[in-house]
Amino acid sequence: MGTFRDLLESVGMAEPTAVTTHVPIGERTIALNDPVKNRAQKYLHNSVSTGKYNLVTFVPKFLFEQFSKYANMFFLFTGSIQLIDGISPTSRFGTIIPLSVVMFLSAVKEVVEDLKRHRQDIEMNNRLCKVLHGSAFVDKPWREVEVGDVVRVENSQYFPADLLLISSSEPEGLCYIETSNLDGETNLKIRQAVPETNTFLTPEAVSNLNGHIKSELPNNSLYTFEATVFLNGKEIPVDPSQLLLRGAQLRNTPWVYGVAVFTGHETKLMKNSTATPIKRTKIEHMVNTQILFLFMLLIVITLVCSIGQLVRQLSGTFEAEVLKRNRDSAAQDFGLNILTYIILFNNLIPLSLMVTMEFVKYSLGGLINTDLDMYYEENDTPATARTSSLVEELGQIDYIFSDKTGTLTRNIMEFKMATIGGIAYAETVPDDKRIRVEDDGTVAGYYDFKMLVEHRDKHENSKIIREFLALLAVCHTVIPETDESNPGKITYQASSPDEAALVDGAAALGYLFHTRRPKSVSIAAHGQNLDYDILNVNEFNSTRKRMSIVVRDPYGQVKLFIKGADTVIFDRLGPNNPFLDATNVHLEEYANEGLRTLCIAYRDIPEEEYRAWVKVYEKAATTINNRQDALDAAAEMIERDLVLLGATAIEDKLQDGVPDTIHTLMEAGIKVWVLTGDRQETAINIGYSCKLITVDMNMLVCNEVTHVQTKQYLTEKLAMVKSGMGQSAPKRTTMSGWDKFWKGGLSVGIFDKDLDYDLEPLALVIDGKTLTYALEEDIREIFLELAMMCKAVICCRVSPLQKALVVKLVRYGVTESVTLAIGDGANDVSMIQAAHVGVGISGQEGLQAARAADFAIAQFRYLRKLLLVHGGWAYSRISKVIVFCFYKNITLYMIQLWFALMNGFSGQTLFETWSQVSSYNVVWTLIPPIAIGVFDQFVSARVLDRYPQMYHLGQRNTFYNHSVFFGWLFNSFAHSAAIFFLWTFILGDSDTLTDGRVVDNWVFGSMVYGANLVTILFKACLITDNWVNLTFFAIFGSFAAYMVLFPLYTLIGPLIPGASVELRNVMVPIFTNANFWLALILIPVLVNLRDLAWKYYKRTYDPRSYHIAQEIQKYNIPDYRPRTEWFRKAVRKVRAIQRVKRARGFAFSQNESGQASLIRQYDTTRRKPQG
């Protein structure tokens, strides 16, 4: 049952069940160096597959997907009854063969796209790694790694499975890993082997390991791990700090040894991945509903014709006396007539629509792949449409859910500015900040860093500058790495990129940190080595918002060095701080630039005070209960009476073009939510930098710690916001069963889709713990309603599964909303697969997000063109393809209804099966909708980018909705009736042909068919906005092909046994009849005259926004919109000054605890083992 529900969920026919983090109860035992025992446990292999299909599932899964489309189900039914002898008025194979061709082409497309995924899987499974065999390491493919194998991973290699760290080349079993594949973060994280195993440094030593591991069962929790190592009769507990996850990369560590504990699809990375879902677009849902309506229309027509024939059979004298119809069999004939008319009118539902849409979508995906504007030359990465079936959905996005690190930012920090002793310095001085002398004689502006170096040696502030730089070089948890092949090169390993940037900055300014020992650090400054003894470390955490160390400087003085957020540093300053006001002004300027700031301060500590304090500190460090609170209290005692030295400003470099992209997307009516694992202050600061949050927004920050407090906070804020909205508040979706059916299977959520609210812009910020409560049953509607009213939403410290739950909350909670998720790490995969459209940031080796996504781009800025241009075009093109395919089929086959009224409901077809019925969609009218679908542009790319508000056309279903469908449907009725009855008027009761014969059924049908073909080609001309050579060829070439090939077929077809005998001797009478040529010109013009007049009226007297944009494009009209931008900038500047405190972020993103103990174990003077 569960498997069946999974299948329903995958095709969008059931709402997915909530995904939760689950750690199963139980354990597994892994023997060390005993593969026989481990194989007996039958652990899962290490081969992985991310494909949509495999050899076993392809047929059932593909058929289920295809026949969930009502059109295919209908044609399967029609084709089956058509095979029954004596029922079909057309060829027995006229439906089943075209259906088979359509299904075959769709299968080929699915196989081609899925093979790309399987090739990537094969490439990964065949990567080589070193596995212990006996007492030596041998190369094996990843797929052959087994649970219990000891694996050697070398620098820059990826971990092939989830490994338990045994030892490494670094002191005390330390190693550095980069988890950008998992969470997008490029800052390095530290892992450390347990002391009992970190001395096994050679293959021989590792091969002698004797014992076993009891581990938790495989689960999807990335950040937890519980296991016990039994070694030499001793039980050693291990935790996540010893676990090396598959997909992470070893960095700046020559080698590590690890034991495989989870492999293949049981690794935590793969446990967080879900099966590739089958996604269906909003338009496809609507098409399904309309096909059901056409099926009901077909049943009505069938019943009308069958009842008409039944009445004539029971009461008609012609049937009784001439045809000799048996009235006693009328009931039986009635049932057979229903099947006959279903076959006769079955092409009201266009079989070619599905294959035409698939081909057009595949071609549009190819246009995305070859777009040079989205090609990232730096690492040779083009945009990729991995699933072309979703291209039109790109033009209807309402919500974007974005990861932060690696997606919006590069996670590269640069030390850009500093204020020291009230004087501002910058790496590059902006033109408007250059040094100048004011009227009162004071000096204002920024000096550059070259001048800072000069001031360091010769300036009244030189002592302050030296203290400032010494603090940057000493107060941190960075570890220096020296390359043995290049001893002069030092690489800084830091858990926080902010810290690495500050240490790098200090080194560039003459204070080089080069050695760390367990109890001291050494820096090079002024041509000499200076040793600082590290006495105590007060670590950073999100409550303290600061870090400090107690040191003994080279001159024997005990000092406190501290750095942190301005709010906490200013509260702890002593009474005499002459630079406070100047520093505060500079901090405001840095904040307005979107930079991350840290205040720098110090304090000289008398020896007696230190000795008294260290006793309190040591007591707190040994406290069993609430140790962290005790340490924080101890730090508070000494972090007082500080002397402010200045502040630093770090730029968290955004991806190129991110602010403009987000601003443009928000102008397009798309709401952007950022879901990040970063802490709150960092995320808020990035929100300002990338223009997601603006200074004129009121910010709602939700950091509650209980369920009750979360509900109370959200309820109060919601009531406050709604009180100022009146009738424009979000409305709950209230739908009858019919309404839900009419939505065509689209998500019918809690609230109607919002487009825009006229209220003061809001930004909602919520942390991961609070979000856990907000997503619970009784709060999530409140949270969703409040979030819908906000221009921006930021969720911080969220887990991968929380990201997916937030996406699903909006997807299934907001009626008809279309969601897009974009990310670059494996922790974004669940979110990407939960959204209607998933976009992965590609370009780095092995990125899981790009592989699981529907589209892959190299930079976030490319999302702008992907949505506004490619999405806008695809939505418009697919809409035209669908309505035109419906129109051309209904127009032709409704003629059969008018003919049935004239022939006494006999069931006789007007058109020949092969050259007219079967060839209609696959030959004569195949190319025009494809040309329109691939090459048409309702406006140019430049106009779409210039006016992002035009994106509303897709969000509001302007080009394709039920009203548009019924408009085209009634137009088809009118056109078919006009074509048929105009021809009957022209020919009269008995028009005589040139050979003396009277016009018969097949001649009349061929004449009507020709006029119909020209009419629908004329209509194609009317709806085409952008003419290219292929459009001309498609439309006029189709007519020319018919005029050449149809006469040839009338000569050849009748000679084929059992095929087209109806067309014998019809070519000459048709093509030598003057009425035929006259009608071929007049009827299409007369029929389309109303359409042309209506198009003129709409464009001239009731224009839509795209009509105006088309005029602007055609005549190249300049943009004369009111020039209010300068005024707006001035207003924003005032508001920025008023709210600058809110906008100020501080630069800290390191781990909150555990760093002090790690750096205490590190000694960079020791030589590393070779392993």
C-alpha cells in the first residue's frame, strides 16, 4: 500500500505525507578487519542510483505516468474498440498505430533524459579509492566498498561512504573537511579521531585493529551519530565529530583512515534524498481537466447522433422501405452506434497534442542549454534543462525558496575596511570617501591600507594600531598550515571564514600569525617573532555574540583581547573611550554598505585580579550541570571596563548580480524566501546585502523557545498586520467538489493565491527551533498566513528536511501557487524535489543539488533570464500550442457532426482515413504548432527583462485558462459550421463536375478538407507574433505539401490493396473545378474575418499589457516612466539612517563550542606522519 501511495505522490495525485527526521531504534554490529563476518550481515552495497527509472520499474512507472494523462487513456480505449469488426467507420488501426508512435517517442525522450543521470551515477560508482587489503591499501571502485572496510582518503578526495575516523596525518587525529556538497558551505570543519585510535598511523597498525563497532541504524539525521567502539576490551563512545559523511571532501589534510559504517543508499546523504519525483505542470493539470470536458462533449455528441439514428430506424420510412433496417434490432444497433460515433468523433481530443507538446518542450530545453547568456565561462558550465517537461512552469513561479551559502553568496570573506582610533581605512577607497579637509579644518574620509601601514609605524595612533593588529593576529581559533614543499606558504584553517579573513588581513598589514602550540601562539611583526601565551579562551556563542581570550603578551602583561557585535562590546566599555563616537559613525557607514562588522577592544588585567578570576573560571569549567552557563558567567566577570580600539568590516562576497536579480524577481511579483543553515545574524545581514530585505521593511523576528510562545507571538503579529489590511487580507480557499475538479488536480490549499498586498512591507525572520513549532498542526496555518503577507521570509538554522517541509507548506497551503527551490548542496535536495520546479547551482564537482534538480545553472543571476525570458516565452508558446491543437482538431471533426445532421445519422465519415484523418495531425498540420511553439516571441527578451511586471501574465494564467479554452472551443464550432455550410451553399444539391458526374461524398469531403486546412493555417498566421524563416516554411510549406502530395496520393493510394479506394478518380474532378479554387480563397478569409476584427478591437480599444509592450518594441519607444528613482533613493537614505541599528550585522559564523579544546591540542611545530 505504501508503494502505491508513493507512486500516486510521485505523479501529483496525492498530497505527500510529511517528512520527518527519523532515527530508528536498534543497532548494527560492524566487525573490524573481518570482512567475512560483515558479509554475513548482508549490509547494503555502496553503489548508488539517482535515476528516475531502472530496467524493472521503467515499463510500469512509464505507463502509469503516461496513462495518468486522460488523453492517452481515452485513445487506448478508442483504439481498442476500433479493432472490433463491423463497428469502426474508419480503418481499424487508425488510432492504435498513432498512439503507439506517440508512446514510443515519449519513451525515447524519457530514456534519453534518464540515461544522463545513470551515466553520472556510473561515473561516481567507478571512482577509485584505497581500501585496506591485508596490510596494504589497494585501489577499488567506490561501488565495491563494503561496511567494515578500512579506507584511506587523501587530500582533496571525497569520502566514498560514511566513515568513522580512525586516525589522520594531523596531531591528535584532527582533519579538515569541506561540506559544500552537503550544505553549500566552503568553510572548513574539523573532525577528530578518539584518542584510543588516533595513534594507528600505518597500514600495518590499522590491519591489527581487533574489535567491533556498535552503531545506530542508518537514518537521515545529518547532524547526529551515536556509536560505540569496542577495542581491546574497552568501550569508546563516538559522536558526529568522528563521522566523515559521504559527499564531503578532505581538505588540507594529507590523509585519513576511516572505517565504513554506512554505504550506498544507507549513507546519511542518500537517506536525505528521495526518489526522483514525477512532476507535472500547472498547464498539464488544466489540459487534463479540459480533455475530460471534451470527452463529456464527445459523449453528448455521440448520444445525440445515436438517438437520432435510433429515431430514424424506428420511425423513418426510408430506413424501413429502402434500407430494409430491422426495427427489432434497434436497441442492439443503438449500443453499436454509440461505439461507432465515439470512433468517428474521437479526434475531438487531439492525439498529436501530447507528442507536439513533448517535442516543443524538448526543443525549448535545448534553447536553454545553448543560451550563451547563461553560460559561465569561468568553469565552462552551461545552463542545463535536465527535465524539459517543466519549461512552461518557469513562467508561472509565485515563490522562490533559496539556500544562502553557495547560492546567494560565495562564502568568501574579504577584509575590506577598518576603523582604528577613530580613523577609517579601506582596502579600496570609494571616490566619495577620499580624504578631504572640511571647512572647520578637520580631516574626513578614508585612508587606504597602504597609509594604514605607514600610520602603524609613524603616527600618534601607532600604538593603538599595533594593539589592534596584534589582537587580530592572536584572538581567534585559526590553525596555520605550512606546505612542506613550500615552507614560506601558510594556509589558515578556520571553522569560520570570517576569522580566516581577519587573520589574513592582519598578515597583509604586517602581523603574520605562523605558529600555534597547545598553550601559545607566535606572530611575526616588525622583523621579530612575538610569543603570546594563551591563558584562557571564552568561546563565541549566539547568546554572547563575542569571543575573548586572556593572554600574556611578550612583555609579561596579562591582557584580555575581545571582538564581537557592537551592541555587546559597547555595553562593556569603560568610562574613558575617546573613539566611541567616531567608531559608531563608521559602523553605520559600513552597515549601509552591507558589510559585516566586529568591534575590537582590549583590557589590561592586573595579576591579582587574574589569579582570582582564573579560579572562578576553572571551577566553572569542571561544573557538571549547566557548564556553559557557568562559563558565560565567568567570562562576564572579566569582560568589563574595555578599551575600544576600533572595528573591522568584512564583505561576505555575494555571487555576481544577486542583488539586482532578487530585486528584479520581486518586481516580477515573485516572493523570495531564504532557507539557510546559517545563524540568524549572518542571514539577516546577507538579506540586506542582496536586497531581499530593504531598510524600509519592518522586520518580524521570531525566536521563541516553546510551542506556546511561538503560537502566541505569531498570533499577535498576524492580528496586528491584519488590523491594517481590511478586506485585502488573505482569503481562505472555499471550494465545492466541482470547483476542486475544475482546478484540474492543482493543489487546493488553505488560502487563495496572493498577488500583492497594499501594506507596509514586512520581512519575517524565524530560526530553526521556532520553525519546528511553527510547522506543527495547530500553528502552521497562522505561520503561513503571516508569511504570505511578508515581502521576504528568512528561515535560519534549518535542517534539510525542514527546508522541504516549508516548501510543501506553501505548495499545498496556497491554492494554485507554483514554487521553485534553488540550492547547491546535498542538504538542498529534499527542498528541490519538494518544489514544483527545482534548480541546482552547478559548476563544482559532484554537486548533488544540480543532479537532483530539473534545471541546473552556474550562477544565481542566471535565474533572472531563466524565469523572465525563457519561462515567459515557454509559457506563452506552450499556451498557443495547446489552444491551436485543440482548435484545429475540433474545427475538423465538428464538421463530421454537421455532416451527420445531413446524412441521417448514418455514421458515414466525410473524410478518407489515411490521407485526411490519420495524416491531419502527423503530416499536414504537424509543423505549424511546432514552429510557433519553438520560435514565437510575444515580446523580445529585452522587453521582458526591462519590464519584469509582465511576468504576472504567467502567474495569472492570462494566456491559458478555462475562459481562453472555451473561447477557442466556441470559435472552433463557429469555424467548422461556417466551412461546412458555406460549401453546401456553394455546391447546392447537385453540383456537376467537369466529367459530367454529380459531386459525391468523397469529392465533397476532399473540398471541405482543403478549405479547412487553409482556414486553420490562416488562423496560425493570426496568432503568430514573431515571424522567422522556419515559421514561413511551416505554415506555407504545409499548404504547399498538401497541394502536391494529396493529388499524388489520390493516384497511388487506390492501387494499394485495402487502402484508400474511396479516392479513386477524385483528383481531376476536384482540381479542375472552379468552385474549389474560389472557395479555397474566400472561405478561409470569411471565416477568419471575425477573428481579425476582434484582434483589431482588442489591441486598439481594450489593450492588455503585452499589447502595449509589443508597440513599445515595434516602434522602439523610450521609457518615459516618471523619473522618481532619485527621490526614492533619498527617502531610502533617510530610512537607512533611522534604522541602521537594525541593519547592522556582525561577522561570526564559527562553531559555537569545542574550538578551544581543539586548538589546545594542536602543535604546528610537530612533523606529520606519512601514513
